[in-house]
Amino acid sequence: MKIWINVDENIEDTEIAISCSRLTPEIEKILAMLRILDSQLVAEKDGETYLLDVSKIVYVEAVDRKTFVYTCDDCFESGLKLYEVEGRLGECGFLRVSKSCLVSLRHIRALKAEFDRKIRITLENGEQIMVSRQYAEELKRKLGVK
């Protein structure tokens, strides 16, 4: 991989261009990290509204028609539906792993194959989430796992 940086005082807006023969999981990770840099999600806790940096979000879960956003050490509630959060975070390295859960790919610590083609993922905060069969192949593809 080659990296070029062109510093020019006359350039008004920063541009990043990636040239490649094919889109690999590594390049997808780079793209996701670039998108995360300026992304925030609004959520609430104890009557206060917070602007959460997307890079701090470990996973998002829908329970009883409510959407909860988890960081490494806290839990917030979002006013958005899970599919709306997925629409906002999908290009930021988040992947749906079940009907009710989105996970940040960068916060996955370990994978374990389970019975019936399911995958158990362990996140950086120690929590474990089961990936349903429907989403297991996409997860492996995104992570570059065979």
C-alpha cells in the first residue's frame, strides 16, 4: 500500500481518494474509519441529551420498541428506530447481526463459531452477542474471515 499526502495552501477543501484494483475488507475498514471521524448520534440518558461520537459506540440494540445505544461503559436511549440508526451508521463500520442488533466492527474482539452456523462475538466491553445465521456470512465477509 502506498500513501501520498499533498499539502497545498491553495486547496480549500480536503479530498481523500483511494485507488485500488478491488474493494477489500481492509479498504472497507479505512472507509468506515474516515466516515466515523465527524459522525455523531443523538441519544438520551437520565433526561439529558448527549451527542455521542460514533467511534465510541460498541453496539445498538432494539428492545421492546426502544433503541438502546451502548458504549464501553454506558447505555443511552435513542429516539430513532433501529433501521434508522442502521441507515446512519451503516457506512461507519456498523453491521446488523440480528433482527434487533447492530454492532461496530471495530469493537469486535473475538469470534466463535456456534452450532447451526451462528457466530458468537465478544466485544471490547466484554459483552457477547449472537450473530444469527442470516447475517453470519456478511459479518465474515466484512471482517475478511473465511
